[in-house]
Amino acid sequence: MFFSACNMLEVEPYDAIPAEQVLTNKKGLDGSLNGAYDVLQSASLAADAIVFPDLAADNFIAIGSKIEYDEVSNNMILASNAYVESIWNNSYTGINLVNYIIEGIDGVSGISPEQKNSYLAQCYFLRAFHNFNLVRFFGDIPLRKIPVKSASSESLNIPLSSKSDVFAFIIDDLKLSEQLFGGTGKGNSAFANEGAAKALLSKVYLYTNNWALAAAKADEVLGLGYTLENNGYAKIFDETVSNNEIIFQIDFYNDQEASNLLSDWLSSQGRTMVAVWKDKNKTQSLINDFEVGDLRKDATVKYLNGLQGQHNYCMKYTQLLTGKDNVIILRLADIYLIKAEALNELGFVADGQAFDAINAIRARAGLSVLNQTTTPNQNAFRLAVEKERQLELAFEGNRLFDLRRTNRIDAVVPDIGTLKEAGWYFPIPQTEMDTNDAIK
């Protein structure tokens, strides 16, 4: 089994570990962990996995010539789709790399117990992150808990685990990650850290309807010292300005070769693949959903005249032509909205903390606050959270998953296609079906 990667990575067999990554000392351990982070920079995980949830829902529409992207845009995805396959393969490559570290770290010399805990904490977070991506895209998946060291049937033929079992495994990994970080706090957003473990755990609890735990974990994240960026919404995505809102991101450093990942998708110049529309017939754009005075609007989408004609384009990424935009995975605004949604599901309270949480996001956007008059009941609050998540987190890899988990997708995206027929999950790649006899 092979994985696709961007031009910064070597293409290696999925079932082999490079000799330089043999875990005997700290240098080899660092190289192995760096390799695990490098996988996140692949085109499939740093671009496709971010764009596809909006493309398959109602925020994006493909306008280029790539048939595989049209399949996602039209909700008619074949098991042979190479770009979907790359999401699958690179996710399992990342899992395999951290599984090697988890299994072999006891044999590494020259590291302290505290360093060992830090390495393991990062590995458990990364494994949880990859499995979270996989279960959201594909539903039931094989859970690979140990490294694949050969092409034997025992190594490759792993049956599907149910979504509930996958989520339980993710939760266990994140709890262990959180414990091993041991109160180290928010840390560098380019690497897994305690804040990232807590934030992802809060999000996983939301996906599993564990409302009380989602809200409680969100409060723990809010207590770590993160703050909303209040010097302009666009500053969150400005590579030249640091901010205290980002919890975890895929970091492309300025001295790296241009990756040209998101630029292939979103730029108004060059090989544009995606324009911003909220429905498949291009009769209504997301740009019309912003309230008057919403400060997020111009930083999110603008009407531009590019080489593909006049369209609305995503404006969140500021260095598309160099391909060096960091890709934000978790940020504080998401946590506020998780808290708001979870508290509302626990019981609507007209003057409670759920309103405080959602209004923190609206206030930053320059909008009036919601109250019992504007949002009089639990269902009205649900729809308010749905709208804020769509506008605040547009083009950040959430839309399809948000609509599916709240049972709103059929109402919002009524297209009939393979995704709808499969419960809005992507097909397991044909190459996996051909290779893994346990899931045929």
C-alpha cells in the first residue's frame, strides 16, 4: 500500500519504515516525529481534506476541469477517486508513523521521562487527529493500533470498526495525550500541545453528543489563556501576524519550497478549481448570507474577475500564490461555538452561558447580540449556531460534517447522489477494498 504526498516528502511504501527512522536514539526519534508532522503537509491533508467538506456541502462548487473534484462537488464520488484515496492513504501513513514511535520508544536511549511523555503525548494526539478525519469522511474504518511492518495478510487485513468504537478509541487517545502533556498548557500551535488535545477532545465529545463533557472540556480550553483575535478577522489568517487564537495548525515555514496546495483550489488567478456558492446551481452565494456590517464578510469571500471568469472566491488565505499559508485546524472561535451548542443541547436558558459564548463570536464580527427575543427557544438557538459555524468557520473543513451530525444535511443539501445514499459518507477507496480482504 502506498501513499501520495506533496513534493516535500519522499514516496515510500506504507508498510516500511525508512532506515534513518529506526528508533535507537533521540536523533532517530526526532526524525520519526518530524516525519509524522510532514505527512500533515501532504496535498491531501493540508488542502483536499480542508476543502472537500465544503465542496460536498453548500459552500463551494468546482468550476475547473478535474473530474475527481466534480465528483465531490456533485456528491457522486466513485471509489476510484484518486484524491479521496489520498486522504485515506496519507491518514493511515500518519497513523503508521506514530504507531512505530509508540511501539518503539521504550528502546530509545538518551531521553528523560518528561521528554518521553512529550513524544508520546504528541503521537497520541496525531493518531487521534487522523482517526477523527477518517471517521468523519468514511464512517466505519479499520482501526490500526500497531505499526504495519510487512505486507502479510495479518498486517493488512484489518476489519472495519464501527463509528462508535472509532470514536471511543479517539477519546482514549486524547485523554492519554492530555494526561501525558501534564499541565504544560497551550504551547506552540505548530505542534500538538495540551490545548490542542483538550480542544480536539471537546470537538469529539460534540460529535458523540456528550454535551456535558463537550462543554466542560471547552471551558478547560478557554481557561488556558487563548484569546479571540480582535484586531480584525483577517488577521487570524495573516501569516505575517501572530495571534493567540490558533490552537493547532499545519505550519508551512517561509523557507520551505512553495507547496501550491490551497492555491490550486482557491486562488482567483491561475488554475482555479473552486468558487464560492451555497447551492449547486450557482443561484445563491454564501456572500449573501452575511448580515449587514459583518466584519467577516470581506475577509471570507469576495467577488473577483479571475481567469475562469467572474466568481466569488475564498479570501481567507493570504499567500496562495506562494503556497505558504498555514492551515488552521483548531482555533478558539470553534471552541466558543462548541460550548454554545453543547449548553443549548443540555437545556435552553434564555440568559445563560450559551448566549454568552455565541455572542462572543458575534461581537467580534461586529454584530448585535442574540437574546430571548431574537432566539426564543432551543431550536432557534440550534439554527443560530449552525449559521455562525457556517460563516465563522467557512472553508476550514467543517460544513459537511456539521450538517450531517445535526441531521440537517438533507434539508440543506437535498441533492441525490452516492453521498446521500451512503449516509453522506465518502466511499472507502477501491484500492483498500482490493487489498484488505477483511472488509470485502
